[in-house]
Amino acid sequence: MSRLTDREREVVEMLSRGMRPSQIADALCVSHSTVKTHIVNVCAKTGAQGTLELAVTAARAGGPSDH
């Protein structure tokens, strides 16, 4: 996950803590659409099939910045 931007890593970390995209949007003071765009970009970069897979992968790895 080293190819991710800082913001993408932040979104993945929040997903791995069980936050939903709408909660992430509120926490980051961005739109829900922006969070969805980050998730789509992360999936494209990592090959993940969705938010659940991203969250599980990040949690198992000890966080998104460990790769």
C-alpha cells in the first residue's frame, strides 16, 4: 500500500477501524463523493474488490502504512 497518497492511507485506516464512508467524510470534512473516489482509487491501486476487503487487508497488515 506504499503507492497510496497520505489521504488514501488515512481513508483505509479509518475503514479498518470500522468507520463507514459517511463517517469518514464527516471526520475529514469532505464530501461523501470524495471519500468514495478515494476508495475507488485505492481499490484500483491494490486490486481490492471493495471496502470490506480493504479494511480486512489493512487490519491484518497492522495498518495501511506497513506495506
